[in-house]
Amino acid sequence: MTATLQIASPAKLNLFLHITGRRPDGYHELQTIFQLIDFGDTLEIASRDDGDLRLHTAVPELANDDNLILRAARALREATGCTQGADITLHKRIPMGAGLGGGSSNAASTLLGLDRLWQTQLGTERLSTLGVRLGADVPLFVKGESAWAEGIGERLTPITLPPKFFVVLCPDCHVSTRDIFSSEQLTRHTSAIKMSAFLAGQTRNDCENLVRSLYPPVDEALVWLARFGQARMTGTGASVFAGFDSEAQASAVLAQLPLHWRGFTARGLQRSQALSPS
């Protein structure tokens, strides 16, 4: 019988994003808090005995051999010598280019799911080491806990965050992370902070002003959402969010969203649903 499993692939929010420097290899040093949320994609994975790796998706942009899901599967095989294959079906909900970590989350869930399905038993630390080669955010989703992050985002300290419900708006534009981080207008020398500064509200997203100037729909979404709470961009955008104390509050705000905009509500998670595949 073919072994199969289903695994969640959750999105994340950056509650703040400070860029503290630029490394010689081009990567940026940063500080952020990653908040996992109960909104995301789902992967269905079935093992194959013939060694083939196949991705099934309705998203044309991902239907190629260089997508992160297949790259993650190949990385796990190369690290372990496993000869099994897999059919991986992606049910996509996280918008692409939205700053919600969809690609990194997909890669991490692939590593977690295949490590279990193929019985390679690498565990989260070794999977995280594999994952960071695929993307700086992948270790977050492998370890599966909301966290304070430093370095390029791979140095993670789990953090207990207060319960929140979020309204997330997804403007109709695709922000290029590479273009934002390569821009000469980007703020790159914010001083490092301690947790107390976050708790006191002394944080921001260093990418936000640049993205707002380049992508008017992001600016419009932030202006609209700021009517109801502290609105902030996640990652390099395009998505923006605001946190609320109750699901009812968040739902009431979303109900007022203009019809031509996309958005959703989500609950903050301490622990990723991907750590308990079915």
C-alpha cells in the first residue's frame, strides 16, 4: 500500500522588521518577530517506489522543476541517500509575492512530511540546516514555533505571544523581495533592539516606506486598515495586517472591506499545525 499523509503549510506575519546591516554575501542582517497564523496551504504527499518526484498544482508559476517544493524533496534525498519518490499535491491559498512566507512554508512542510513518510528521521535541527539553503525563512516553518529572529532570519528564539486575531489584506500586486532588498533607498542600519522595545511599541517595518512609494495599492491598504487599528506591512509586502483582541472584532473589520480588495482573518498560532501531519 502506498504511504500517504496530509500536512499543513501555514503562513506567517512579521510583527516588525528591522534591517540592521548588510553582509558581504549580499544577505541582510535583521531582527523580526515571526507570528505563525492558522491560514495557509495544504500538501498531500504520497510515496512512490520508482524514485520519481512529481508536483501537482493548479498554480502555473509553480509548475516547473525549480520550485521550492521539488528542490526541498531533492535536498532531503541527497542528504540521506533515500531512493524513494513522491507525488506532492499542493492546495494553494497563500497568495504569491505577499510577504506571508508561502514558498518557504511549502518547502518546510515538504521536508517535514517526507522526513516522516520516507522514515529518514533527520529531525528538526538537521532539516533546518537543509532548509536555510533553500530560503532564510524555511527554518522558522521547520521548527514550527512563533519566534524572535535574528541573523538572516535563521537564528530563532521561540517566543510566547499574546492571543491575537488578525485582519490581513492582500493588495493586488506582487512585490519583488529581491528588488526591495537591492534598492539603494532601503534603510539598512537600524540599531539592534531588545524585547522590551518591541513590548513598548518601538518598532516598525524598515521596508514599508519604500514599498508604499513603489506600490500604491499597498499604501492604500495601509491607509484603510489604519482606521481600525495599528496597520503594518508584513515582510517586504504586499500584504498588510492589524491585530485585534477578539475574533469578533477582526470579523467586523473584514466585513467592511471594499469589494474589490482581498483579505481574510486568522488566529495567531504559537505552534505550527505542520508539526502534526495526518
